[in-house]
Amino acid sequence: MVEKELHDFIMLIQQRGCEEQTTEVKAAHFGCPEKLYDTISSFSNQNSGGTFVFGLDEKSGFSKVGVYDAQDLQKKVMEYCEQMTPVVRPVFTVCNEDELVFVSAEIPPLDVADRPCFKTAKGRLQGSYIRVGDADKPMTEYEVYSYEAFRKKYRDDIRAAERVSIDTLDRDKLNEYLSRKRADRPNLAQSPLEQQYEFTGITREHQTTLAALLLFGIYPQAYYPQLSIIATCVPGNEMGNVDLTGNRFTDTKRIEGTLPDMLDGALAFVRKNMRTATKIDTKTGARIDLPQYPMDAVREAVLNALVHRDYSFHTEGMPIQLVMYLDRMEIINPGGLYGRLTVDQLGHAQPDTRNPVLVTAMETLGKTENRYSGIPTIRYAMKKRSLPEPRFIDSRGTFKVILYHQSADAAAQNPVQSIKPPKGIQDDKGLIDFCRTPRSRAEIIEYLEIASGQYALRRYLDPLIESGAILLTLPDTPRSPKQKYVTAEK
């Protein structure tokens, strides 16, 4: 920055009265501050870099105190920077104001391939820091690993799966997949079978890979229990909210199986737990169902979580989370954005691919296009329904997608509230809420997830009908195959 920019920057800091993600203030009135290493590391390891401002005293409300000696201060800051790996080259600016001297040191961001920046004497694991707000936090072992994985191009999706052999895979699914791969690849088709396994990532150095297990395993979670999806439905807008009977979740399920199985299971969970509004086309008179969330957007968000999550040994104990709140849905996967991609570039720039074998395999299986169209599809599906823009949050080791089913203004005007069951009537399964949209017997039985459908209806539905909490849409023909059940209006 030039001198005028430093003057303006000092004024801005005093107006705001705080340090920020990219700003660190030091007094430096009586000498060079100690322990600058942590912040140098933090600034170097974030995409925006950061700036030291010397000559303001944070303890006295960011008052101007000036620096002791601008030339010596710059020399000592350079000494700090030269004790980092890689060496950091700050850019200094000096200005005078009110007979005081101020110094700024801009720390440029390192390229992702060169991170993390760390204090050489402390080593990569102990000397690497990350900026969180105005604080410098030690990087976790996983955060250090994630940079190394990108730099060295680790392929965690085809790392060896312990205790897994070709014999433990579903041979029918595997053979069908290989048949599709061979269809338009004559060189692959002419190769020996073991070589085909190596070429397609089923094996790596003759060991069965994690990708093979996740795509064709009979039961992948027998080996990696947490490589699954934990889906929950919360009766409020925050985790910890409870319903009228004290339940923290109105539904919860661990979704397991192969990647295609988990994709289908997650979509089924969302369909089961989201509400569907109905409107009539004024021109044709046809009924149009409008689910809370466009399923195209949900599908892409879940699919992205499955194929782009981190599959290193650091995160194999972390499941994907799918949480449905009253006002939104969140899909959270272990592993932040990979490589140089930033949130602002999502859907606009071709990303580095963390799990290329999984992505191309899911393309072959017809589950994804692999044309970088996932994020644009989510945005378009939400826009088409006039819903709020999806939010994408890249934080320490996780990536989150948030889908809102209505705007904040609409939510304030039309809050979704659970209907209280009549006094003395139990609604343990939440049928009153579920039947806000008219439901058939088959839908209710599927929702209750009880093996005996007739018992489920007698135990949970009939008492609500008798109480008047749930009504028949065809009361004159109670046994009609077209009969549906709907919550009584209050």
C-alpha cells in the first residue's frame, strides 16, 4: 500500500475498534513485538494474506503511539519472516502522522501448493497456524495433511482398503461396471482382467482399493462404519430444539451401503420428511405438487458430498451429515474445498478433483455427469422455484451446503409450527405434522417404518382419526383405495 492508504487504514481500524481476519495491530512503541511467527504463518496460509499495522495500542483503544524506530522494526520483522518455511517476503509501508511514525507489513498469501507456512524451528506439525477471526490457531494434523495431500497429489480414494479383497465385492455389480468401461475402450477390453482392475482403480498394486469397496462392496460399513450418512430431522431451527413431547429428532437414520445406495437412501429420507404443497393450474385444472426443496438441488448436494468428501485416514471416522431443520437443510461433508478453488469460484471455475476414480466411476454408473455442472444445477433449481440462493461454507476441514425452502421474510410471516395433538392423545410418530399434506395408507405405513402395516395404522393412525385430529378426505367411503388422511385445520 502507499502512504495515503496506510493513513486511511489506520483511521478505519480506529473506527472499527478491532482487529480482523486480515489485520493484526501491534504497538511497537518500545521495541519490536515478540512472537510474530504465529500470525506470519496464519496470514501466509490464507488466500487473502494479511497486514500488520505497527504503532497502534490495542490495549488503549487503538490509540496512536507510533513505533520506536521504523528502520530497525522492518529489519527485525524481516528476521522473523526469514525463519519461516517457505521464507516470507513482506511488503513494508511507512508513514508519518501527528509527529508519530507508523509501519505496515503486508504478508502475501502463499500458493496452495506451497502451504503450510510454518516456523522452521518448530516443524510443520507444531509451527503451522491458521487465522480464525482475529486469533491465530494451531493447525490440526488433518489441516496440515490436507495441504500435503494436494501438493503431493495423494489419491486417498484408491488407497488400500484394509481386510478387503476382490472376493468381498459384489461380483455382478463389478462385472457390469467393467463391461461398461470396456464397451468403448478396446485397449482396456484386450487387457488381462488383473490389469483391468489396476487401470480402473479397483486395485492398486494388487490390493483392493477404498473406491472399489465404496462402489461395489456388499456392505462397505463392515470395514469403515463411519463412511456413511447420518440423517436427522430437527423440530426447530437449531440443533437442541425439541418437540412437544421432548424429542430432539422427529426422524433420524444412519444411511449405509455403496455410494449409489447412500445417494438413493438420502433422497428417500428427504422426500419422507419434507412437506409438499399443492396448487392447481388455473389453465388446466391439474394438481401440481411443490415439495419444500427441489430434488434436483438436493440430489446434487448429496452427490457432491459423497464423491468430493475427504476419504483419507484422518476423516474415515467422520460421516456425512444431512440435517433437516424447519427452515433449511444442511449437508455437511468432511474435507473443505480441495486445491486452489474458493467459494467465490464455485460453479465458475474448473476445480481440482480430490477423488478422480470415484467421480469417473459414478459417471460410468450413470449417477453423475462429471461436467462440473453440480453447483450450477443447485443454483438453477433453487432460482427456478424462487427460493433463496444456496449457501456454500468452506470452514476448517468441512464443507457445508445450506438450502432454504423459503425466504427469511416469508418464514417470519408464515412460521412453520408443530401442531399440538389433542389433550390425552399421543402422537409419538409425528403423524399430525406428516399429514399436513394428504397422505395415503401406503405413504403412512412407509413413513412409520413398521413391518406390520395394519398394526401401524391401528396403533398410530386410528386414535388420531377417532380424536378428530386427522380427517378422511373421503369420509363417506372410508375403505376407498383413493382414501387419504389429512390433518384437521385448527
